Amino acid sequence: MNRTDCQALDAKDPLAAMREQFALPPNKIYLDGNSLGVLPRATAARVAEVVQREWGEHLIESWNTAHWIDLPQRVGNKLARLVGAGPNELVAADSTSVNLFKVLSAALSMVQAGDNPQRRVILSERDNFPTDLYIAESLARERGFELVTIDTPEQIEPRLVQGDVAVLMLTQVNYRTGRLHDMSALTQAAHAAGALAVWDLAHSAGALPVHLKRDDADFAVGCGYKYLNGGPGAPAFVWVHPRHADRFAQPLAGWMGHAAPFAFTPGYAPAPGIARYLCGTPPVIQMAALECGVDTVLAAEPLGGMDALRSKSLALTEVFLRLVRERCASLDVITPHESQHRGSQVSLTRAEGAYAIVQALIARGVIGDFRAPDVLRFGFTPLYTRFVDVWDAVEHLHQVLESGEWKEDRFNKRGAVT
Ligand SMILES: Cc1ncc(COP(=O)(O)O)c(C=O)c1O
């Protein structure tokens, strides 16, 4: 395979035109959309409109006239289409961490009120994203549960059948390795063992088809600033299966989750359905940006939607894996080779110099990232990544390794954010 082959793949890419939706900086190969998605072209004008006209001119009226108050539901309903959820089942709100706290707490309440209240374990993976584990750990402590983590995905099912698991809490695509879980099989295993399944879709929403309803998940949360291109710190989202939505109030009983927020009554009465998972006032400007980001993914619907994005994402990661194996032998691949176990990123590792190699690539305009202690992460967002970008990125990686330029001091100084 050579650069011309990659150009040929781009020429027949049915999603090629999607790239035009993004304000990609020139001379950069951006392989970090799994951390912060690229700015959509529509966002700056939309945010300016919200700021200048809706806020600047119409001020508080815009809560009604510009329907600011409906943003969590409006954006949520668009997002629902990307993750296999129905209308009015999902809202955009808060951060992934906060939403996880809400759903995990609701799930624990369900277990305590259910047929097996003696179940005391929240089961997760040791290398789940730390915020998920921190939230689960603190909630477990507060509620008298125990967080148990397993080391490999193969240990999940044997641990479930021990019969003490209340909630299985997993991230669908691992942030470090890019490994993809089988949501359907694991949710089924959790249910068969009498546990509830909570899914974090931070690295899957907008990257691959997610079927929350079809796979019978109980709760899900996810992130707006990665593959959904919502901008730094974009609101996250929360979904609860309709069979559970009305059963428990989540613990952050803010007024936006009240049945009648503008009645200003002293007692809390949760809103029906998913609205009770809201807490405070929505961040309108960031919601507007998130809506533009979600629209970039929905724009692929006429071209085959999430299935088409998944096909291209797998093809991109396949080419990257192949070229890395051929040209960068000193790097080990820690992402599964089998496509059914792979998300939309590829992670490489090297005992020496992983951080510095990423910095040397960034200096060359190839943006990936580093995850401690030794992982080089490359995300492939099929909406804007081209096959020729994959070729060029591996060419730079090859040169960085061959020249040893990563050993320079300037590439070995750590910033606060890696
Ligand atoms: C799996 C996962 N969950 C949660 C988060 C972040 O959550 P928050 O937006 O609350 O910082 C990340 C961030 O990278 C993540 O990878």
C-alpha cells in the first residue's frame, strides 16, 4: 500500500463531502477527535447569533421566543437518533461525570427497592476511565455498596454469576485501548445475573452505531465534545430506559428536573420521564454549539448514517494498523485487531519515549495524544479524516522514530494536559 492507494480510497469514499462541514486548520492532521472534536463551520455563526441576537437583543425573552428552555430535550432528541434511543428518552445536560452520578444513584436505588436488595457490588473494569471509577467509588461508599473491578473483559461474566452484583458499569469503548465491548451480550449477561447495566458512551456516541434500546441497556451517559463535535466542555447526555425513567428520582433534585419548575413550590416533585434527570439551568451557548456538532453527524444520515461512518472508521483504522505494522516496528499495538472488538481509535505503546514521540508528531502537525504511562492514542473521526491523512501520519511517525528526533529535550517536557 502506498500514498496513491490512499488517495484512491478517498476518491471513492461516499462520506468524503462530510469533511466540508468542518473548519479544519490547514497543515494539520487531526487524529484527536476522540478527545476534542473539530470545530464545525456552522458553529461560530450560530454561537454569534445566540450571543448577539438572542441574548444581546432579546435578552430574557429568548427563553421562550428562541426556545432556550427546550434545548436539553431538543438536542437530546437529535442525539437519541445516533444511539438507538427513542424520542423524549434522552437529554443533553451537565457533564458525563455528573450524569453518571445521577444514573448510578438511580440504579442503586432500584436495586435497594427490588427483589434482591442484598446485592452490594458495582462491577467495572480496572482500566475504565478514572472519572467513572471515582464516581462509582464515592457513591458506593456513601450508599453502602462496594466497587469491584476486574482486570480483563473475559472476567466480567464469571464475576456476574457470583450473584452479588447490583450494577454492571462499563464504558463501551475503552479510552486507553480502544477496545469495544459487546453491549448486547454483556447487558444480557448482567440481566441474567439479576444486575442492571449502565453504559458510558463517551467513545462510541457519534463514532459507531449504538443500539441502546435494541440491546436493552438500562442507563447510559455520554460525552458531547468528542465524536459529537460540541466544543470544549460541551454538555454531556443522559439516557434512561423508559421502563425505569419514572421509577426513581435522581439525587440532584434541581428545579429544572421538577415537574413544574416555574410553579416555584417548595417541595420537590420530579418531572415525568427523562426530564427529571435535568438539574439546573442549561448552558445555552454551549448547547447551541453542541447542537451544531450533533447536526454534523446527522448530516451523514442520507449517506448511510452511523453504519456508513462505522464502515469508514473501520477501514481507516485497518489501514493505520497495517501501515504501522509495516513501517513502525518498534511500536506495539494494544487495540484489538478484530474489527468487532475495535472502536474508532488505535492505541500504540512503547516502553521508552511514548510521550515524547507524540510531542514530536504534534510539532510536525500530526495531532494525536498520550495517555499515561506509555500509550500513544490516535482517533479516527470518519466525518473528516481522510485515508491520505492516515498515510501521512504514519509517514511522520516513521520519520520521528527513524530520526530519533523525539529524544530532543523540547519533546520531553510535560504540559498540564497530555
Ligand atoms: C469514558 C469517559 N468517561 C467520561 C469522560 C469525561 O467526563 P467529563 O466530561 O465529566 O469530564 C471521559 C473523558 O475523556 C471518558 O473518556
